[in-house]
Amino acid sequence: MYMEKFSLQGQVGVVTGGGQGLGRVYCHAFAEAGADVVIAELNPDTGEQVAEQVRAMGRRALAVTTDVRNKSSVDAMAAVALKEFGQIDFLMNNAGLARMYDAVDIPEDEWKDIFDVNLNGMLFCCQAVGRHMIERRRGSIVNISSVSGLVANRYRPHISYNVSKAGVKHLTTMLACEWAPHNIRVNGIAPGYIATEHAKDFLADPQYGGQFIPWIPMQRPGQPEELGPLAIFLASDASSYLTGTTIVADGGYTCW
């Protein structure tokens, strides 16, 4: 009775930024749990590569070229997904962007671009999929925030990223409250330092990432695959009484 709650069999999920990094991990995790997956990805080549990997796992998959900064692109993605599969049961808002600038120097266009991807694009995706979920009176949305939205990163000029991820956390709370009467749950994940392909060199450099390891009680970065089970939990009925919650997965980094 309990383990079946984690199953996504017969469900369809959308993963934004699903063609690379943690997005690819989430797509694989959802497919393993039984879901068919829509990969909403800006890069059509990597999007299709992940779609082929999901199909090889025995699930249906569709890669849709999507620019989350563009509301029309997001709406078109949702329409294509619904035409192909007829339903969307859960949404994983994973697409994100990070760049480092000192606050006094960050160019206006860079500030806006970070917010367009990390926060505005997330709202557009929630709106596009949320309309369908409201009609069906069911659904689960998982928004990827960051520990950087909870605390200031030491010695890293990431003001645009941090502030946008703080916005993601509150967007999650607001949508959870507004859409709870429609039986739609909205939760978040705030990862800490994760050893993705993109971050491996940074984490291995003793002058940069190496400084952060002693600040993590578990004394190591997280592995991408460690977030997959958490994504399944929040997308599935195993978390049926959770909404408005952002789960921190950081090895204890924010405890100190």
C-alpha cells in the first residue's frame, strides 16, 4: 500500500531544462517510476537525446524546444504536450541560469535575463500547465529553488541568482495556497552544492569549491542522482499532504 504511492505509472510529467544536468536526472527518475516525460528544453539536440534515453527505458517521451523566457513558447509547449499525451499530471520547473557579478557592476540586461529564466519563466510554466490541472482538479508542481535563495553564498557575487531563487521559494508558497482548493500541490527543492558536470571543476578547485566542503556537515557535495528520489516523492502521491513546502537537500550546509 505504501510503496505504490511512489509510483508514477500512467502519469505524464513535464521537465523544463530536461536536456542536461539535473534536468536529465529528473527525467530518468520519473521514467523509472513509470511516467511518460515531456522534455521542455531550449537545446533541441540535448532534448532529443534525453527523450531517446527515456524511450530506451520503456516510457514514452517527447522533446519540445522551449524558451521559458517566452510565454508564447511555453504555452505552445504545453499545447503540444497535451495534444500528444492528453494530460499533464506533474510539472518539474528545473530550467535555471546563474552568472556571477558584483552587485554594483551587474548590467541591467544580465539582471533581467536571470529573472526571466529563473522566476518569470517559472511562473509562465506554472500558468500554462496550471490551467490544465485546474480543469482536471489534480496535479503536482515541483519548483527548483536553491540554498542560495535561503542564505547568502559566502564569497560569491551571485546577487541576481540568489534573489531570483528566493523569489522561487515564495512563488511556490503563494501558488500552493491559491491552488490548494483545486487539489493542486506546489512544492520545491532547494539543492545545495551538487556535483553536476557543470559544477565538477568548480567544486574540485581548492581555491573555490574546495572552500565550501568544510562548511557542509556531511563533508561532501551532493551527487545528482541523490535528488532523483526526492523529485519522485514530490511528484507522486507519496507526498499527498505536502504543499507549500521547499525541501532543502544540502548535506546540512544551511544548518551552520
